[in-house]
Amino acid sequence: MARKIIGGTRDVAIRSPASLYLGHGYAHDVDLPRINRVIAKIVRGIYYREFHKPVPAAMEVAGYIDPPMDALDPPTIKALLNRTPTTIGGTAFQYWHGTVDDRPDLAVFLLRFYQGHFALGFVLPEGNG
């Protein structure tokens, strides 16, 4: 894994929005499918913690790091954020979750890492993730 991280890092020129040269920095190629699989595993664990049972066999778990803000309709995000988050490690990790009223096995999770990066997770019927 260390080789993959180091091998994917490269030196890049940093420019302002006006294209002014600001110096050099490092960029890294991100393996989004891999990160999304990790998010899905985190969601699976949170589901177990919250509902005291594993995700049902007929369901699948999907996870998405830094989803577009329109990935869920604003009322859904607002409803999740109005709930008290579960916080782990100070502010290192927080999550909110909710279920669909008539289908308590369907769930949505909003995750926040280090007060910055957001991720969305879903527990859905198989074939919908």
C-alpha cells in the first residue's frame, strides 16, 4: 500500500484562479472505487452498531466519498443534519443516519471526516446501489 501511495504522488505547480504561479506542491491520484468500498464497509459497521443486527442479505450497501451536494434532496440532508450526530474521536468522525418510515431496513448515512470531507452511505435493496 505504501508503494501505491508513494507511486501515485507527484510534484505539481500550484496556480491561483487567475493563473498566477504560487509554488510547488504534491498531488496524489485517488482510487475512488477503493475509497467508496471503504465507505461502504464503514456504513455496514454503523448499521450494525445502530440497529444491533447485520445488514439483511437481500440488501446492499453503497458508499460515496465527497458526493455532490445535490446527491440527496435538500430536505433529506437538512432532516439528517437536524439530528444529533454520533461523534467518535472528538471531531475526527461524525455521522448522522435515518431510515425510511415504511421500510426501516432502508437507511441513509451522512458521514463527516475531520470536519471536512463528507460521504454518503446507503442500505438499499440489492441492485439499486
